[in-house]
Amino acid sequence: MIQANAGLGGSRKELWIPLLLIACLTLAVYYVSFSNGFVWDDDSIIVKNSQTLELSHLPDVLFSPDVVKPYYRPLNRASYLFDYWAYGMNPLGFHAVNIAIHLVNALLLFLVGCRLLPDRRGALFAALLFAVHPVNAEAVNFISARNTLLSLGFSLAAFLWFLEAKGRWGRPLFISALFFFGGLLSKETGLMLLAVLPFYLQRSEPGAPAVGWRERVVWIFPYLFFLALYLGMRSYSLQGVVGIAVPAEGLFARLAQNYYIIPRYLGLLLAPYGFTIFHTVPKENLFSIPWLFVAWAALMGAVFLILRGRHAAARFGLLWFAANYVPISNVVPIPSDYMTERFLYLPAVGFFLLSGAGFCWLQAHVETRRWAAIAAGVMVICCAGLTVDRNLDWRDDLSLFGSAVRNNPDSVGARFNYGTALMEKGDLAGAQREWQKALAIDPQHTDTLAQLGTLAATQGDLDRAESYYRSALDSPSAKNAPGASMAHFNLAKIYEKKGLPREALRHYRLFLENVNLSYEEYRPLAERRVAALGAAAPAEAH
């Protein structure tokens, strides 16, 4: 068993000063985020979601799937209920809660580092770097990503209490398991703590007592109990719908993407620039990209040195990263993008612990001690500045998607969403320009074709609008594209204007069968039109 360092000893002042420093720097960096609004999916997940408006909905939230099935993250959704109860639909309050959770996570990481690292300064460096690194800005600023913040917070708290339990039954072990349960109810990635604890219990330090497998099973039992409780609640809430549709790519093709994604994630951590909500992952010729071979050679060398070394905290950081990377590796298909920065929030804690371990190693050598402190300070300050700048991108949809286009101009998602944001601001010419650029990248992009159809319809060109809508529905991606349902709705309206009630009725029905969450507000109108057209159809037959 790894022997946790007595890093929490010393005077209260020695402990509170670094905690206060972490808090002040975190709040200073994220101060600009308090004025940010709701962006991206916040509109459908929070603003227009009736479950976030009344505390009386709490039982429904605890025992029902998320608005996007088959996700089941009730504790996260319950937090939105309390946000609305406390602040109304004011984004400032929602952002304040996200920032507060991130701050608590940074403080917890410092406390974990104090237990694992031989020098408290290494723990402080790891926590400060985590608090201000721009790779975490997406998870903090995107209110709908709060599940990730909560999952990490509960996991770190569970691990701290696990250390406090010291392998003995009692209140600390039960509290640890209870925090583990909270992590599961926030996001299913909290399960990966169970992949960390058994390995942590192994003998990793010279002279440490060996721990038998029976003892490890006994100590893990409270976590297994809460895992079973969670699985029961999840199964009941989803009514057996626990899987997701497997994409066209097979398992090997999905896993092969990690050959590119892992070095890119590490690149964002080591050289923090080029942040965007739309990262493009090549689907072909991955193994012919020269820089990836060099990156993997360096990565394998670093892993070898960590495993060969005697620094238990460094090995633990590597284990944490690897275990928490598994859920985002596409072993189980992810319905959203292959690569997003908020996915890195949990596994990156392992990187920050490794950074703290490296700092401790340099501090242990007199000749590098001073330069290590200077380099650490420069890194924290530079990351803080980059994060402040990144936080400004999250002010509203226009700035967010505009930054996505600047940092990844070849992303069809960035072009499409930026065009939509321009349209909502009244810049129809700018919107059309961006959508045409999106089609130049992907001529069959369903959502873009549907938006161009809507633009043509607003300009009175119903024939061109019909052509765009039909192209959108004929696209290979139409089955899973949000715009496809709206294409059916708008085609129905066009056919009504053209005096084709049967075609209109067919498309209204197709809309109702496939309505996307973003367009639920149109459901009542579609239902009324189906009723009216359905009633008129028999009369026309006579």
C-alpha cells in the first residue's frame, strides 16, 4: 500500500496560506466568467428545460433520464433546480456555482497532493496549474458541463476520505463510499475511481506492508454496494434503455482515433493554445502523420521512465490519467464529438499530479531548486493569462463560435454554428457566407443545408428552400442531425402553401416522429396541423 505522506501536518497557517492563494488566483482568473451568458447547448438543456424551473420536479429528476437519453445524471440536473430557485434564470448564478465547484476541486487536489507528494510546494504547484490551466476553461464556462465538475469533486473527496480510512472499516470509509456515490449520480465517469483504489492498495513503497486480495475486496465492498444502488436507480430511471446506438465505425476504427487524440490532448496540456469547441479528428491515414510517430515515441519514453522510477505519486498520476481516459476513449461509443476539452477535465488531474511530482524532484536537487520555482511561477502566470482570454470567448454564442472558426477554420461544425449565431444577430449575409463555407467543407452537411433552406424560405424563394430541405433529408448524416427534423417541419409548411396537404401531413408526422430536443417548441403547432390536415383528408377523399 502506498504510504500517504503526512502532508497535512504542520500549523494551520501553513495549510491556510496555500489554500487562500489557490482560492484568490482561481477567482481572479474566472472573474470575467461571471458576466458570461448561456451558450451552446445551455439553451435546450437548462433555459428551455421545464425540469429546471420547479423544486417540485426533484423526484422526477432523481428517477428519470436526462433530456438527452440514455444519460442519467440526476445530481447534476438537481443542481440546476436549486440554481433556478436561488437566482432565477440568471446566468450569473449558474456560472458562480460552476466556478465555485472548480475552486473546490482545486483545493481538494491540493489536499490530495499533500498526502501523495513529499513536498507541499509540489502539491501547491499542481493545484495552481489545475486551477488556471486554459484546458479546463470549457468545463468551467460551459454550464451544461457541470456534471464533469461534480464528478471530479466527488471523486477527489472520496479519495481523500479513503486515505483517511487507512484501510480500516469505519466512518471515513463509509463517507468515502458516499462521495463515490455522489460522483456516480453526477456522471458515470465517477465509476473510474474503482479502477484506481485497488491499485493504490498494492504495495508500492519499500517496506510497506503487503495487502492481500481478500483485504482489498473487503475495503472496496462499500463502494460496490453504492455502485449496485446506482445501477438499480439507473436501470429503473431509464426503464431498461441503457445502451446507445453504435456508430458506423467499428470498435477498432474508434479506438484507432486515439492514436491522434491522445497526443493532441497532451499537446493542449503542454503547449496550451488552439483551444476550440470543435476539434477535427482525421478519419483516414492516421498512421501516416509523421509527427504522431515522434509524439508516441516521446510518450512511451516518458511512461517507461515513470514506471521505472521510484516516485509512487508519479505512478499514481499516470494511473489516474489512464483510468479516467478510458471513458473518453470511445471503447463505448460517445454520441457527441470524439474530442472535446471538457472530456479532459478528469484525466488531466493525473497530468497535474505528475507535474507536482516533477516539481518535487527538481526541488530535491539544490542546483535546480531556484530555477524550478521560477519556471513554475512563469507557467502558472502564463496559463492564468491564457485562461482569462479564453473565458472571454464564452461570453455568448457569437464570440464562442467565432473563436471556433478562428482556431479551426476547416471545421464544418464551427462554420455552421457561427453562421447560426450571425443569423440570430440579424446578419443574414454573414450567416449565408459561413454556411456556404461549411458546405465547401462538407457538401452533405444536413444542418447547414436545412439552415440554407430556412434562409431561402425567409427570402420568399420556396422552390430553392424545398430543394435545400430535400437535400438535407437525403444526406447520409440526416438520421442523427438535429436539422433533419426541422427540415420536415418546414417542408410541411411549404407544401401547405403550395396546396399539397397530403405531403404536408406526411412531413408534419415525420417531424413529430423525429423531433429534436432543440425544436420541441414547434411540437404543439405540428400536432395542431396534423389534427387539422388529418380531419380534412377524409373530406377531400369524397
